[in-house]
Amino acid sequence: MIELHERCISWWKKKLNISNYGLLWISFIKGILVGLLIYHLIII
């Protein structure tokens, strides 16, 4: 029972790590897109 509980916790940690990584990538890409948009608006 304890082993199952630990496995469940490690699974959740993996899932959370992946989702945090995904959120970081999404915000990073959004930042680049917004930066490019502002850059083009300033040039034009």
C-alpha cells in the first residue's frame, strides 16, 4: 500500500514537472511573439 502511494506521488511529480515545463515554453513563445509584434510596429 505504501509503495503504491509513493508511486502515485512520483507520477504526480512527473506530471507537474512536465506541465510546469510546458507552461514555461508557452510563456517563452508568447513573449517572443509579442516582442516580434512590438518590434514590427515600431519599425513600421
